[in-house]
Amino acid sequence: MCQVFLTVAFITLQLAAASSKQLNIHVKVLNPNNVTISKANLRISAGLTNPEDQKIHFETTHDPHATLYLTTFLEDSLDEMVTAANAALQSGWATFCTPCSFMSIGDTKVAGGSYGMLEVINTDCLQGLSDSLVNATCEFIDPKAKEYVPGWVYDLPDEERDMKIDLIHKYGSPNVFGGFQPHVTLVGDSISSSDMNQVFDTTPFQPIVETLNVVGFGSVGEFGTVLKGMDIAEPVVLGGNEEKEEKQGCGESVELETYTATV
């Protein structure tokens, strides 16, 4: 009897564990910028005392990206979520963006704890896409996502920490709405963070500009990474195919309107 109970309990736990999926809905960094960021990732890895501590590998395992919404969704709602996300992204694009909207990557580098990141300058377009996405899809998240607070949140200044915890309890993510801080993560160092900070700070990186084109639904690996080739749905082409020609004429001379968050 006990053996039967244990077996049933084990199966139940397995089913429960399979009932949700963590996803990173993200702006994809395409070529040639994908190659530029991948090379920077390799240079930093090679400079570490223990290169094996670096857990982000753009050449083989992960995709460079800027996260719009990272949380855990209920698996039986994924199709509905993707449909809602598609509509929200196109609506957000039409409302907040232009065919030449872009993100500026790496004007500032930030290293802290186990992470090394290239900041992305926030804009009305990026903020609008993230806000629209969260509003449209938060009903599909796993309620347990609203309970887990990452350790790094507790290291923040009091006001920012309290805001991030409140966002987690409401939306299952600390980095949305007033807490949205777009970036591209270059380094996830599992052990020697002080070593990582030094190498990251001394590795030169020329800022790049990426025209906003495609949003993907990425499966998540360690350090919030997007696993290469493991998106769960077709990517969203922002603006649709009708804007492709207009985007091809976009250059780096487009004026950048930064977004100022109101909390």
C-alpha cells in the first residue's frame, strides 16, 4: 500500500513539475551584431582565470537577446499566451514604435555579482513593447512565479528592492513596468565573480545599434539565457512583412528618444 502511494505521489509530482515552463520573450539580436556580441563573449571567457566558470556560450548554446518579459507560464495555456503575445506586440509596435525603431547596445557596461551586462538604452518603443506584452500575457503565468524572489533582489537599495518584490508578486518578474531595465547579458560566471568583474571591465566593447525586427519565445537556461534553437513558437516579425523594405533603409542616424521611467 505504501509503495503504491509513493508511486502515485511520485507521478503526481512529475506531472506538477511538467505543468509550467519558464520562457524568455525577447528581442533577438541578429547578424552582424550577433557575431559581434558572440566574439566579445569569447574574449571575456578566454580572459577568466577559470574559463569553465563562464556559463553563457553564444557560439554553441545560447542566443544574444534583450529580454522583454521573463517568467514562468502554465503549459496548458501556452498556445493562448502566444496568440495574445503576438497581438500585443503588433499593437505595441504600432502605438509606440516606428519602422526604424532600434536599440542601442553597450553604451554602458554593468558588472555585478555573477553577471556582466551591456546596457540597452530604454526607449518608448522598448518600454511599450514590454508593457503591452506583460499586460496581455500575465494572466497565463504560473502562480508560483509570483512567489519566488531571486537573491540578487534583496541586495538592491530599499526602495528599488521593495518595488521589484511588488512587481514579482503581481507579474512574476522583477524587470517589468517601472522595473524594466533592458540589457544584453554577456557573462554568467558561476564562481569567481571578482575575476569576472575585472575581465569584463577591461574588455573593450564598441556600442552597437540593432534595428528592432524580431521577438522570440525562448526556452530558458542558466542565468536567464535563451537556449539556441529551442524557441517554443514562431518568432514575431515586428510590423509584419509589409515593413521589411522600410526597415532595410534604416541606419544609425535615427534620433534616439530615451524613455524616462515613472514609478
